Amino acid sequence: DTGVSQNPRHKITKRGQNVTFRCDPISEHNRLYWYRQTLGQGPEFLTYFQNEAQLEKSRLLSDRFSAERPKGSFSTLEIQRTEQGDSAMYLCASSLGLAGRAEQFFGPGTRLTVL
Amino acid sequence: AQRVTQPEKLLSVFKGAPVELKCNYSYSGSPELFWYVQYSRQRLQLLLRHISRESIKGFTADLNKGETSFHLKKPFAQEEDSAMYYCALSGISFQKLVFGTGTRLLVSP
């Protein structure tokens, strides 16, 4: 499968613990996006990278959230001191090109449950 | 601010009936509109985008700038069309997708 992959697919954690998710984009895609989706809502933008540079962060991304894409390939999203409100599906997408209008290809998501 | 509104959470039709999933948007610039679809147990995938003016799986969507709408239509629904449909907006001034809340289409035999 040459599509976007995400690991783990499911994560259950206790409140206050730290979690880290990984996203592997389609090879050679220069842009990588993170979105969050809660029940009954559409995906909401969190942040995006162009190569290794993080160019935009949503106000939804509190100080407890950090994302990296160190070599311009895979990306990690870390949530520190998780809260129950962090429970959601975390989606990664990648695209090729400089324009924001390029088609984004989505991964299967990581479902986070905070107990 | 950019905003996408999908007024229907659920649309239920019989096989062979026409389908129209509504999408309205708010954006002051020149938008690009998309329809993404998520079939059961599958990932979100692009169905169509207004700039390509294609018909995909029998679906079409026309951008109406006067009414700020991008409704998705299909003349004869099929059971395999049952899925979650999201309308999304992008623009030259912002580098992300803004999604609506989605409409679940259920096509019954």
C-alpha cells in the first residue's frame, strides 16, 4: 500500500499521560497536514508542514500539542498531559505541490481514547 | 472567516431516486470547493473538485458563486453510494481544507 499510513491505529490512555502518533506520507509529497475529527464533526485543521518547516498552526493546537517533521518525510504528533477532551480521531494527509489547492490524500487515522 | 455549512446530517433515499447533498460556504476570496467521501471502514477520499468539472461515479457539483453553494447531485442513487460525504473549502490565501460537518447518505433498496 503506497498511501498515507498512520500508527498506531488505536490508542487508549489515561488522563495525564503523554501520547505520540506517527504519520508516513506518500513518498515525495512535500506537504503534510494534521487534522482532528470528533464525533459528528468534520475534520478540523491542526497544523501543516511544507517539507520540514511547520508553516501554520491552528489555535486548536494548545501548548500541550507539538508536531514535528524532522527530515521532511514522516511526522509525529505528540500530546502531553492528555485530557478527556483530546479523545478524537487524528487524521494525517499529504499532498504534492506548492499550492494549497493540491489534492490531499488522507491516512486511516489514529483513534485516541483518553480515560 | 472561512466556513462550510452542510445543513443535513442524514439524507435517506431509495435506490434510483435523485440525490442532492447541500453545501454552502462563506469565503470572500476565490474558493476551491471539494467533495470528499468516506465509505464504511475506509479512509476519507476525494470525490470531486469544482475546478476539474468532472462527473465521478455519476456525481456532479456546480459552483454557484452568487448563492455561495456547491451542491452535490446524482440523478439515480445506487446502494453503493451510501457513505459519509463532506464538503470542503480551500483558498489561495490559506493552505488547508475547511470541512463541513458532513451528510450521511443512506440509499435503501
